[in-house]
Amino acid sequence: MNPRFPRRAFAALLPLALLAACATATPSTPEEAVAKRAQARFDALIARDFKAAYGFFTPSYRDMVNYENWIRSRPPRASFRTARVLKVECPSADACEVEMEAAYDSPRGIKAAPKGLIERVVPERWVRVEGEWWLFQAR
């Protein structure tokens, strides 16, 4: 028996194993891709990484409203604690509706805001632009 056979077999199978690993890491449907991006955006909000959260808006929105103007116009008054994707529906190839379940502390600086932890469903619209999914924000 050739002692090099196992090494050759390993070398031949390694690219296939790497390809399979990449295939499982890459979302296979628009719903999976959007769910992953929507969760990542809320994870950034929970971490209070507002620049990262801002980066999920469509490129056209970010062209119109830079980060400094966005954060100034919508100061972060609520502290998000948890969030999870409840549902993603994509009625077309380039648009998806998302429902996120989010829990956050009562916003500071708003007199009529309820006190304590608030839980609610947050609807979002995501659109595909040049192959990537972005949070749609009307100006």
C-alpha cells in the first residue's frame, strides 16, 4: 500500500470540505440573509455601537444623511436589552418585511414614556441593493 495515499486523499477532499463549510455559513435564502442582517443591526444597538447600526441603512440614505446628522436628529434615548427576529417575509426578490421582538429600557427625556422595561414588536423593511440587504429608511 502506498503511504502517500492518505495524504493525497486528504488533499483531494480538503477543498470539498471547505466548500461545504462555506455553504453552511452563507445564508441560502433571502429570508435567512435578511434575518442575519436584521439581528446584527439590533445586536449593534444593544451594544450601543450606533455607528455600526447606522451602517445597515441603505447606501442612498447614508448618502443623504451622514452619521453625525442622523445621531443628532435621533439621539439614542432607549437602551435596547434584547432583540430577536420573529418573522421575515419577502414578497418580492428585492424587498422583505421583518418583525423584530425587542426589549428596551424606557426612553430618557420623554415625559409621557412608560417606566421600566418595554417589550414590543418592531416592524422593518429591508431592500436588496446591488446584491446586499439594507434597512430601508424613508427620509
